[in-house]
Amino acid sequence: MKIELCNFSGHKIYPGHGKRYVRIDGKVFNFLDSKAAALFLAKKNPRKISWTVLYRRKHKKGIQEEITKKRTRRTQKFQRAITGASLADIMAKRNQKPEVRKAQRDQAIRAAKEKKKAKETVKKQAKAPPSKKEKKKAEKAIKPTKAAAPKVGGKR
């Protein structure tokens, strides 16, 4: 007694049941019933039809063996030095009092602002205003031109 599987639904086919379909290329398909055969011939996807084994497997239905949930590994916390700062420096900074840390931050901001201001003053000095002679030459170069005479006549 040979029990075969349905090529569409995946259910068992017992002797005396089912349909056998032989395609023109010679491949043989076994179907549980005419419903499975009709759906196969209509080129339906068994993974999208809810009563097939493939659908149930895809959507994780009816799996009693795996009741226990898989244990997830918890992430381990550990400390490492970052490029440019050793672990001791990081720990020292972490253990500082907030007031000290705030004072250091304010001092660093002040230093950055002073540096920026110095840079801007150097830039301003490099871009000094032109002398009086240069201003006069610039004024002479622009001569007022006469306005064009108004056109006589209108639209045609």
C-alpha cells in the first residue's frame, strides 16, 4: 500500500483516491481531488491558498512541536577606549561633577569664540577699504549718459 502526496496541496493520497495528470513533457502529477487539479491547471499558487500545506508552512500555522520560544541572546555591556581618548580618560570624565564639566564646556566655548573673532579681524584687515584716490577714479569711470529720446508714434 503506497501513500502518495498531492503535488498541489501536499496532503496524503490513499490508494483508490485522487487523480493523476501527465503533462505533455511526460511529468506526472498526483492530485488529492479535482479541486486541487483544477487549481493547479489554473496555475494558482498553492502558497496563497489557505488550506494547502505550503500555505500553512509559509504562515507558520499549526506547529505544536516548537511551543518553546527561542531564547534571545542579551547584549553584553562592556567598555572600550575610543580613538583619541583612553578608557581612563573616559571614566575620569564620567565621574566628574556636573558643575566642573559645565565649567570646562563653557571655557572651551569661550576659547572657540575668541579664536573665531581673531580670525575675522585678520580677514577684515586683509580686506581694507580702498584709498581716496581709488574712490575718485571709480566715480569718474561712471559717467551719466543721456536718456534716449522718446519714440514718436504709437502702435500700428
